[in-house]
Amino acid sequence: MRYLILSDVHANLEALLAVLEAVDADGFDAILVLGDLVGYGASPNETVEVVRGLSRPLSIVRGNHDKAAVGIDDATQFHRVARFASIWTGNRLTADNRRYLEGLPRGPLQVDRRVSICHGSPRDEDEYLLSNEVADAALADATSQVTFFGHSHLPGFFVRRDQGVESAWVGPGPVDLDLDPEASYLLNPGSVGQPRDGNSQASFMTYDGDAGRAHWQRTPYAIAVAQQKILDAGLPSVLAHRLSRGT
Ligand code: ZN
């Protein structure tokens, strides 16, 4: 099985289309989407529609921004800019796309025998996985050898073996990781639509389940177009500026 893994698109249509163009999406057996389709960016409906129209079998979970945009979550945990963007998004979603987001399942979601997906962490969809201690506890709850997660927008992984948990963030270039079949993993593809690791290029990953090989990749996209749409929409300008900084 070959998987394409996308997370945190955040209504950035230009980044999403660039990723789908950079890989032959039809060549994958499954596409896994780890939540936060919307929020921050200016193209929520177009983004939802592209994902709904993907031609390969899709496994998807909701993210905290998806919940906030449709009112499942009241966004009181959000900072001012995120809350503003969430209300803006909720006002623009079509009834059909709103229903789609409302129906997204809470993670973790078991994709097959060896692979699961979640937004934040296997034990809590809103939890940030940033430390080995938290990852260790989360891996204790994981139901499969490989779990893909998002939420932090930081590409990298945690691996748990008998001797404990290790982790690494992956750098800007393409990175391959051969998984140890005896170990369990939490893998983060980074964010398609709002990278926060100082690299402005869209981040995503692929996974070859037969070879046990994970691959992180970046692709440039029309950042200026996405930025102009944010400004034209009247969304906070910081949401446009951060895209070119990758923060
Ligand atoms: Zn996010």
C-alpha cells in the first residue's frame, strides 16, 4: 500500500493544488488527511471541495479548526486572530461543505491493520505532541504500529522501542526514513497550508507500507496568490505575512 499523507491545509488552495501536482495523486492506494482543512486561509470552500473530489480512497479526521468553524467547538481556546478567522470561515462555508466538516470523525481512526491517523495525538485529538514524554504516553495508547498526526505543523517523528522514545524533526530537504518493524511510530507530515518550521514551502509525506519507508517532501507554491486572497478577504494581515516566513 502506498499512502499520501496531508495535514493542516488551512484553506490554502494554492498550497494544496501544488502538492497534488508535485506527486501523482492517482498513483497512491489511499490518501490520509489529518484534519484542519479550514481556518486561517481564504479558500475554505474550494479546499474542502478539492479534498472531497480526490479520486483515491480517502481517510480523514477532523481538526480543532474544522470543529471551531462549524461550531462543534466554541473556539474559546483560540487566540484572537484564530478566532476571527474561525468566525470568518464559518460565515463563508456553503451548507454542503459545513455538513461535510460537521460529519468528519474524531481521531484516532484506524485506516488498516498497521496504520492509524489522528489530528493531535492518539489519546486526545486536541493534544500537541511536542515532547518525548507526551509522545511516550500517547504511543502507549496507539492501536497500530504507525500513527500519522498533525496539529503542531512541525514535520518529524517519534519512535518507541523497548529502551524508550526518541524523536527528530526533519529538515528542509526530502527525507527518507526506513521504519523498524519492531518499533512503533508517530509521524508528522508537517503542514500543507501553513508551515511553521521556518520553511515556507508546503510540507507533506508519503508512506510505502510494503517497504516500510516514510518520505517527507516540500514543494513551492504561489504564496503571493494565497497572501493576496487573505488580504482581499479582510482576514488579519498577519495570516498572509506568516506564509512567506513559514511561521
Ligand atoms: Zn492546524
